[in-house]
Amino acid sequence: MELEAAMKFARDHRQGVLITLRADGRPQSSNIIYTVADDGSLKVSITDDRAKTKNMRRDPRCTMHINAADFWSYVVLDGDAELTPVTTDPHDATADALVEVYRAVAGEHPDWEEYRQAMVSDRRLVLTLRPERAYGMVR
């Protein structure tokens, strides 16, 4: 499958399964909500204390599996994870990036200051996945 066709499919969806590698090499899967940025990367808001985050810090290789509603159409995107620093201030660059992800996925928040503070409390950061390879089947 051409990467361009896979990215078109990814832009039309918002939910996927992120697959990272545990220390023993076995896969770790996590259901996530993502957005596709203007540069073609996938962006995901994640928390610092989760297994997927620890896995990507150790080994940045990861895969995003995206299904269509019919279950038979799917796309799989492989690439390396890029992680922002954990947000530590409601107005740092990571908090700004988390606002961008939220807006792209859910629209406007009723209280951005509350949201920004929650991102600090949750120890959130942004995963950027720049797909390098794709496979799948789109019907």
C-alpha cells in the first residue's frame, strides 16, 4: 500500500491502536485517539506514567493500526516515536501542543486554563509519529 493512500485513510479516522514494544520484545497495544497534523504526522496526547510511554522512550519503533467501521478495511503505519517533554507549566510549549491536539480532535474546550492545568497534573506529553511505511487493505 502506498503511504499517501494510507495517510488519506488515517485522515478520515480518529481512533486507532498504538503498538509499542515491551522490553522483552512482545507487543504492547493501547487504544488511542489521534489527529493527523498538516505535516502528515500523527499526534497523540499521552501520559508519562503509562507503559506505552516507557516503551517508546526505550525503543521508539511503533505502529498505528487503524480500522474502518466495517472492520475489514484497515491501515497500519510504522514509524519512530518522537516525544515532547512532559508539560510542567500550563503555558509551556508542550501544553500549547496539547491544546493543538485537543482542538484537532474535539474542538474548543469550555475552559482552556482548567484544561492546561489538568495536563500538568496528568503529566501529559505529545507523541508524534511520522509514518515511514504502510500496509493494509482499504475497500
